[in-house]
Amino acid sequence: MSDNQHQPHQNPYPYGQQPYDPYAQPQQQPPQAHQPYQSQPQQPYGYEGYEGYEDYHGYAGQAAHEQPHGQPQPSAPYGQDAYAAPAPAAHQGAHQHQAAPYGSAHGTTATAEPAPAAPAAPTAPLKPNQRARAEGRSPIIPPGIQPAALTAVLALLLALAAPVARPLLAVPVVLLQAVTAAGWFRLNGMWPARQGIALAFLGGVATDVGLLTTPREDAPLVALGTLGVWCLLVIVLQLRNRSSADERMYALTAGLTSSALAVLAAGHLAADPNAVVVGGAAVALAVLVRALPLPGPVTLVLGLLAGAGGGLAAAQLTGMGTAGALLGLAAGGCALIGLRVASYDYPSKFVHMTAGVALPLALAAPAVYVLGRALG
């Protein structure tokens, strides 16, 4: 007997494996070996432990069960991973059918970092009129002592030049007309208004020329004639304005008023020299007393009394007598009205240094002319 007959039969498939039979039926796992997907705890995204095609149906059924009734369940297209992120919950809205972002699938949310706030630009300190407007205080802001001092200086120049000669008196009058024209436009918030200011100033100068070349008795005709011509010029100037109708009307009224004030300021040239002296003294004292740091009603009464007293004192020097007190009271009252107008609607310092200086003397000119002729 050969050695092959005595060797035991060895299995060519070790470890108990069976040969592969292509015609054999696939063996089914016992029911206890496979647990349904629903009974297993939900695995995070990317879990590799799925066990076949049956588990896919179990997972899909569970996802469909979590959707609200009546909502269509989209099917995964060919080539798409069947184990993508589960559909969002019903309370997130029916329009959210796309897969959740990678960060949210793993329980992390990506929040955009807020942009750093830009540093606030340094703001300039508010001006007194801007501070008063912001705090809601009264729109009436008196010019103060500096404009009052300038008005007193200009009134003193008029009083000193009037007795000498009319051409010399024309110098402070022209300065008064220039400041009046600029101040009125600035008081009305129109700046720069070069054409309007220049036209109003030229109207005052034209009136001065007419008064210097005619007798004093013809002063009203000269003033009215110049004012009529300048009204037509102001209207023609506004015809070239391409702004809105409201803005053109506002510019027209400002131009007419500024021209009228410049013509009225020329009344000092037409008035009696003694009346100009009395009126200048009354205006200077009235505005200085009005600028004192006292309650408003007190300074108002004191300003009127100072104007009357200054007029009376100046009248004693010029020979007008006690009539100078009445002239001084009228001139001082017109000057205080001019100060009130220059204090209106949160005026700036520039308004105070122009309109606050010129309006008291410009409004006092008619009173000086009329009462000077009546009392002299």
C-alpha cells in the first residue's frame, strides 16, 4: 500500500469554508441576525456600518415617517448618496428640501463673524445757534455786546461827519448800506447771494448819488424813483433763476427787502445834520444798554430811556432843545426793532455781525429824516 493510501483526506478549503457554487441559492440570514433599522440608534452622517439594501429601505421609511402628512418625499436621483443628511424637520418650513451644510450635519453651526464697527469720526463742537436749536431753546438770540459796540462806532461816525459835509457823511452811509445788504440776505439763509447783495448795494449807492446831486427837499422823490427802478431790476434778475417757484419767490422777496433797506439807509444823507447827530447818539446808547446782561423787559425799558436821554443830551449841543428827547426816543425805538429782527430764527455770529450791526441804524434813518424835518 502506497503512502497516499495511508494519509488522511485533507480539506482544500480550510477553516470550514465551503467551495463557491455559482448555482447555489443564497443563504438567508436568520431573523435574529438582522435587526430593523428603526430599532438601532440613529448614526451620525458618514457612518459606514450599513448592512445592505434592506437597511436603505428602512431608513427611507423612517425619514418619510418624520415628514408631515401631505408633503411629497423627493427620491434620490441616480448616483446620489442615499445616506445624505436627513430632511429637515417639519417646523423649518416645507421649502427647505436641500441637504443641510456639512457643519450643521455634524452638530456645529457656522456663524458669520460681525464686521468690526468703523471708528466714529470726530465731530466739531456745535456753534451757539446750533446748540440752541438742538436743545429746543428759543429761536430769539440777541446779538450781544460786540455787534452793539460796532453799531455805536458806526453811529458815532455818522454823528461826527454830518455837521462837516454831505460828501463826507456819504462814506459811513455807504458802509452802512453794504453791511445792510449782506446782512439781510444772510439773515434769510441765502448765502452766498452775490448778485442779489450787489444789486441791493448798488441801489443804495444810486440813491446816495441822487441825493448828493439834488436838494434835500427832493429826497423822497429820489428815493421812490430809485426804489421803483431797482424793483424792476430785481424781478429781471429772478427771471434768470432756474430754481423752483418757491425758491424764486423767496429770493425775490429777499432781494426787494434788501434793496428797500439799502435805500432807506440813505435817509441819513437827506436828513438835517443836527437830527443825524441826535439820532446817532440815541441809537448808540440804546443798543449798548439793550446788550447788558439783564432780563429782557428791563433792558428794553432801559434802552428806550437811554435813547431818549442820549437824544436830549445831543440836542443840547446842537440847539434842538427838548425836542431832541422825542427824536432820540423814536430813533432808539427803531434801533431796538432792528435788533429784534436780527435776533430771530437762531441767527449765527455772522448774522449778528452784519444784520445786528446795520439794521438798527438803517431802520432809524426814516425816523431821523421825518422827525428832523418836523421838529427842526
